Amino acid sequence: MGRLASRMADLGTETAFDVLARTRVLEAQGKRVLHLEIGEPDFPTPPHVVEAGIRALRDGATKYGPPAGLGQLREAVCERVLQDVGVRASPDEVVITPGAKPILFFAILATVGPGDEVLCPDPGFPIYESVVRFAGAKAVPVPLRPDLGYALDVDAAERLVTSKTRLIIFNSPGNPTGGMVAPRELERIGALAQRHDLWVIADEIYGRIHYEEQHTSLAALPGMRERVVLADGFSKAYAMTGWRLGYGVFPRALVEPVTRLVINSNSCTAAFVQLAGLAALRGPQEPVERMVAEYRRRRDLVVSALRATPGIRCALPQGAFYAFPDVRQLPLPASALATHLLEEHGVATLSGTAFGPGGDGHLRISYVSAPEVLEEALRRIRAAAEALVERA
């Protein structure tokens, strides 16, 4: 039997999918599990988007397409990012991929290699660190500042920059915290990147899901377009997780290398899926607005209930659809608490440590489920917390 390549030891995974698999086992045994672990909108894909995909299939959009994506979708991406966040780009600076993860993967592979260092948010989306290590580089965790909307601690980042640093990755609105980086902190991140001549990946997959504050893109700030990769996609805003459709707005110098990576991996993105994405971007946006309004109501429900639960404190998320409660006052570590909630109370959550050491003492709760599911899950969490406090 052959051996695996050594680099496979550097490639991680997403704990959310591991926990989801565990819940499926419990459900197969007859246990009812309430899902707060997975970040997948419970809304259907908007009907006009589905119809556009079906029509494209019937019209024969089933052949190879341009590796970087259909021209009309790349144009629509430019229109959307200009309208939403003021980023000016031309279609030849856009690359379409099957999901937003390939944008992260290809951008990292194109900019760093063995011996390089990458500043990654801690806590942060685990795929960042996983792909950085796979590329042979070193992931350097940068703490987030809860007092600044979970922005990167730029002072800490400055201390962590070395002659080997090549790239900064950050995420706003953020997973797992639900935080948003304020314009002033974005300016500081941009200044850091310019001062040390660094690439930046701005992961904006939750950019359409924000509440009290407007989302601002680092790529829109003066002097940043030539060094920022804006990564986004359709999964979250348009409830298109299974369609697998994402895009990157790249500095011109990275377009050709990234397109070459596309050619060497997936060749192109399915044309009928891209045409569905075109309908999403250019069609009515009311489904997105209704979904965000509903998430805001669910956020308020979740945060209010968590704040009323003994031993739990919870900041108010400003974007995405995650709460990140602090459970350090309870007598169980967060990882043990997540296991206890799943196995004893039928509530699936994620330990904050699934997103890095900086998540210690927290849970990530996804509020994409229906309100009645959330209410029952929150009752179970409160009952579990009260029992733990009473026994302590």
C-alpha cells in the first residue's frame, strides 16, 4: 500500500462538518438534534435564480467555458462591488470559481511558499491556516480586539511582522465572531500592508449580511486595489451553498497566475451555475434584504436569551449570522461544554477553539435555523447551564 504525501499532514479540516457528521449518527439513533453548528442559510435559493439555472441547462450551457469565468458574470461582479462597497474593477480583474474557498486557496498558493509567513486572524476561519501550511508557509496568529468589533489587533500584527511576512488575511463581517471591522481599523490594516509591502486577502463572503453598520471594503481604500484580493461568493447572501459559486477581485498582477491555477485544477466553473449567479446579481435584491432582516430578528432573539443564561456573556454581532458567547464562567471548558450540549441536550454548537486558540472559552452559535428551533435550543442551553452552575 502506498504512502500519503507528507504535505497532507499540514492540511486541516472544518470542525463544523465533523460535528455535523456526529449529529447525523445521533439522529440515526433516534435522537433529535437542534443544529446551531453549521453556517448554511435555511432559506431557499431565490426562485428567479433557480429558474435562470434551469433555463441555462435547457439552453445548452453545459460545455467548457473560459477558465476565469463568463464575461457577463465578471461584468456583473464589477457592477455589484462598485454599487455595494465602492470598489472599482474591470472584468479582466475578476476570476470566477466553484465556491469562494478556491479564491482563498489560489490566492494563498499564488502569493506565498516555503519559508514565508502569513498573518491570520485568531480566532478565524480554520481554512486560512490550513491552506497556508499546505503551501509550505507559516501561519502566524494575530489576536482580534473584541473592543474594536473583533478587528485584527494591528499593534500586535505590527510586532509579528518579520522579513518573511508576505500576506495578511482578515474577514469582515467575521466568522466565528459576527464582528465587523470599522473603517478606522481598516485604514490601519491598509497602512500596515503598505508599510511592509504585503498582499492582503479580504474575505468578504458575509459582506451583504450586516445590521446596524454598513460594510466597508478594504479594497475600496486609496492605494489598496493593487495589493488586496477581495474574496466573495454567492453561498451566504443568496442561499446558494450547494451551487458552488464564488469570485475574487484581484490585483492585475495576480489574475494570470490564479487563472493558471484554475486551469490546472477545475478548468472552469459550470456555465449554468454562472448564469444563475448572473440572475442573482442583476435580478431583484429583495430576497437578500428579507433574509438579512430575518437574521437580525434571530440575532436579537439569540443574544437576548444567551445574556439571560447563567454563566454566559454575549457581544452583539454586527454581521454574518453567528453569535460568539463567552462561557468561561461555566464550570466546563468550552470544548467539553460543546460535547455536553450535543450528547446530553441534543444541541449542536462549536467550541471556539475550532477557530484557533483565541476562541478558547467561547462557543460559536449559528442562528440560521428557524426561530422555533432557536427558541428550543436556547431553552436547552439555559437548562444545561443552570444545572452545571447548580452542581458546581
